[in-house]
Amino acid sequence: MVSTTSPTRKPSTPGATRTRAGPATKSVAPPTQRAAPRLRIRMYAHGLGDCLLLRFAKADGGLFNVLIDCGIITMATGARQTMKRVAEDIAQACEGRLDVVVMTHEHWDHASGFSAQQAQKIFDAIDIGEVWYGWTEDPQNQLGQRLRQERAEKVQALAMATLALQRSPNLAAQERSKGLAAMLGFFGIDPAAAEPGAGQPIQRTRAAFEYLQKRRGVKTRYLYPEQAPMSLPGVAQGRVFVLGPPQDESLIKKSTPSKKAREVYELAAEAGLVTSLGAAFRRMALGEEAHAPLDDCPFDSGFQQSSKKSRVSPGLEDLIVATWDAPGEEWRMIEEHWTQAAETLALNLDAHTNNTCVVLAFEFEDTGEVFLFPADAQVGNWLSWQDRKWRVRSAAGSVDVTGPELLSRTVFYKVGHHGSHNATLSAAGLEQMNSEALMAFIPVFKAQARMNRWMNMPFNPLVNKLMEKTAGRLVQSDEKLPTAQQLSGLSPGARKKFLSSIQRDPGGLYFECSFG
């Protein structure tokens, strides 16, 4: 079943008592007992990847369980065992029932847990109500179809580029291939385990990403940012706003900020260019095995010239032999300079996929608290929220809710893209998060990021700013809970409240924070 809009619905039991935290009266429970929290967020600290379990208290005493992503990066040691452990914990925590699973985007570190290679069998045994995807996965959406096809072609071209540079006798090219291999890891490709061949690279990630879409009995919902906020059945005063991805191709393909406020395209999205690059890298990797005509080279035919047909004077020929072809002068050659397009292709592919992320803001209507989950959204996705507006009903009548307003009331921020520099905007993002109760969580393992050659993940200036904005209430998955010294900027009461609301699993698998 496909749904692109969902009207706001009031809880079925409007007079139900809210389960907000606070001292219980003597007639109900002992003075030390507190009511169940309205929301518990389990933040898995399993490695470089996203997996968050939200458990909302329902008016009938049950739970409404939402799982947002479940994956780990390809190069993580013991990934299969780790993700099985995570999935088993999810099954236990949600008591075998997930009301909603959100698949934010098609990257291995967000979807691998659903793969047959990791924890799919465990998820098979969990009752799942709905799976939510972005509109880019809607089979009825033509732009979404084209973006998916472009992504598949770019992955294929990047896989061939990696293989070509791996096989190059040039040591610098071989070193460059390692960086490309790291990017391929987002799509579930491990060149160290098997050479990427034509036709197969994207299949493993795609199969994990589509697992729930194809599973019998699970309703599929495609989310559009223009739709009305969705209610959470049985959850008093709870609703969900869809902020992204934007239905604007120029914003999806804007991955870095521009000083001149113009759209930035690192590589044209024209299918012809990607096809030519892929064919050229295939020729480079396979040599005579490629059996490809010359007209698929990445240069215009007007610049092609066979060295056998070139005529030069004897003097010039002697000069070439003495300088250009002399031992140690290989650096003068430009034959492989065109291969630098591979890095541009990799960044372009990664950024465009990240900007198709589903971005959700969960809100409690009565308190105004907002919980923001942007996945790996980058610049274009973030910018689109500034113009986002919804007309909603309230006790005072119909009112407008805007994207910046939701940011201003955010009390929990899942930091975008593992703390990368271009996945948390400043003026149009973090600076708008002005709640005095703001806390943030960075799902990152620095050691695994460095293994994958991402030396600035997380980005230190961003971490410092997050520490400032949250007054120390910053949790990082590869570190311990914040200390009293790190929280010294809080009042004693606020510090005690935060520390009493958060805990770490004794086994180190997750952090869990309670709200309300």
C-alpha cells in the first residue's frame, strides 16, 4: 500500500493520563517510583553506522516502537556478529514488534543489518507493521526513478574506476584506489574481499535496503515533505513531520555551501558522461579484455590522435627521447590525468545519495519538544527545511509550523553523517537549535573512520560547537558518558536531571536516554 499523505489524528483516548516523568503521589506508588518515560531513545554504539530505536509510551500502557536504520560500515571487524547482537537486542527491547522501520537512504552503514549476510533472519522473526521510505523510492515518481538509475550507473562506474587504479602500475594510482574503495564501502562493496565486476556492485546494498519493501505483510509508505504531519497511533500528543528529502533536483545535488549562494554541481548528472567514464575505466582495468571501441573514451573525438600517425621532426623526436621518455621523467606524462574524475564521481555519488535521506522530526504537541533525525542529509536537504511550512490544528485553532521553528524546539539531535563537516549546517541548522535542554548524539567510531581513510570524522570544529550548544550533553558512540566536569556549564539541577535520564548498557552495546 502506498501513502503519500497522512492526516493528523488525535489520540483515540483523549482523556488518557500522560505518562510524563515526575514524583508519584503516595496513593499511587512509593515516593521513589516514577512514571514510565514518554519516550526512550536507544542509541546503538556498535560501530560506524546508524541504528536508533525509539520506544514511545502509549496510553494503554504499551509501546509504539520505531527503528531508524540498522547498519555498520563494510570494513568493521566482526560486522556480522555485531549486527546479529544488535538485532537480538532490538527484538528483546521491542518485545518482538516494530510498528515502523525507517529506511533513510541506500547506504550499507544504514541498511546492512537487514542483509542476508548479517541479521536478516533475526528481523524475519520480528513482527513489523510499516516501512517508511523517501519519495525517491516511490515507483510512481519519475524523478525518483531517474535518480535511482543514475545512482546505480555511478556505483558501477566507480567500481570500475577502483579496479582500474588498483591494477595500474603507478603506485600513486594504487594509493588513490584505496580512497575510492572506502567510498564504495557505503554501498556494501569491499574490493579487498572481491574485485568489483561489471553488473554486480550495487546489488547487496540494494537487497538489504529493499528487504522490508518486499516482505509480505509489511505496509510500505513513501514520505513526501509536503504531506501533513503523521500521528503515532496510541501515543498521546505525538506526531511526525517529514522534512526531507526535497522534491527539487538542484537541492538534492547541492552538497557543499557556496559563498555566492549558487547551486554547486561537482559532476554533471548526465547519464552519457557517467557511461563514458565507466567505459573508459573498464578499458583501463581490463585492457584488451574490454573489447571496446575507441568512441567511448572520456575525450571528444577531435582530441584523439594515434601516436603511430603523428609526424615530428628528427630534432623534436631526439628531444622527446632525451627528456620526455628519459628514465625518471614519467611525471611528465598526462595520459592518466583524466582519471582524477574518479574522485569527483565518488564525492558526487556520496553526496547525492545523502541528500535523498528521509529526515524526520518527532514532536510532542503539548510540550513542543522535538526530536530530530536527519540521517546523513547534506547541504541541499538542510536548506530545503527553511521554507518548509505545515498548517496544523491546535487548541487555539489552525496554526503554521515551520522548519526553523521545529529546529528551535529540538531537544534531541542525532548528528548528521557521523559528525561530518557538511552534514550539520550552521546558520540554517545548529544555530537555530536554541532549546536549553538540547542534547546530541554522534554515531561514530573514530578508529573505524580512520581505517576507511576518513580522518576528519567527526569534524572537530563541529564537535566543539555541539559541546557549546548542548552545554556538554553530547554523547559519542565510541566514548564514555559525559563527565560532571564536561557538564559543568549546567546548573546542578540540570546536570542531575541529564545524568539520571541517560545510561549505558553494561555490555557497551548502546546508550539509552529517557524523556518525559
